[in-house]
Amino acid sequence: MDPSYFVTPNPNFGPPEWFFFIAQFVVAIAGAYLTFMHADANPVRGPALRRLGYAMLILGLLGAIVGALRRSAIEPFTAPYWITIITVLSIALIIYAIYYATSVYPGQLAAWEASQRGKGARAAARPQPTQRSNVREGAAREEKVAANGAAPRPSGSRRAARREHKRRNK
């Protein structure tokens, strides 16, 4: 390939240019979706996809603008090096996304999961403290039962009444 091809203005807009132009719109739409519409509950994956979406949105819009300027035959943008620069940046983004997904993201996810191990687990059920009654309360209770022949009515909350009802009906 002749290196002068990249700097020679060419107003023709053929199939490769159309492919580039449409691909940049698709990249911009995918970036807008990841940035603004995709909701991921994972606190590690969500921000990573949002950052990728921002990069795709910016790169796609930049490529679409370059493609539109090339299609309009505006003189400095008819040179093929503009499309080449955007294509190289797109390839660099793809390479970085693959690197991030295979090397950086698994480490961040493992670190987040390790930090969540102690927080998300349910604590073991604590044993309920046993009610200790001193001798006087026990004697008073027996005296009340013996005096009128009825079971003592718990004074206090509904919870205490339910507990007393369960105790009597065992």
C-alpha cells in the first residue's frame, strides 16, 4: 500500500466508508445504552460497564462526526487518515476492554466478594437469655395462685401475655 494514500484527499465515499460510518453509529448507540440505560446491580461490573459505555459513546460520536464530515466532502476531512485514526482508537479500546475483562476485573470482583463475606452472612442465632426469678417472685406467684385459685395474669405487653398463654397450654 502506498503511504501517500493516507494523506491524499479523496472525496469518494465507497462501501468501506459506509461500513465505517454505520459501525460508528452502532458503537455510539451501544455506548449510550451501557452508559445511561443498562442497570447492573453488581457494584464492580456496573461501574466498569458504565465507563466502557462512556468510551464507546465518545468514540462512536467522534467517528460518526468524522464520517459525516467525510461524506460532506469538507476538504481537510476527505483524507483517509481521519478514518484510520478513529479505527486505530477503536481497536485500542477493544484491546483494552479485553485486557480489563480478563486481567483487572476478576481481581476486583474477587476483592469485592472477599470484603462482602463477613457482611452478608447471617449471624448465628443468639441464645435467648433465660429468665431468672428470684425466690420472692416465685413465692409471690405461688401465693397468688393459691389465694384465688386462678393462674396469675401477666402484667405488661401483649408479647408477655402470649408467652404466658403458651406456657400454660403446653
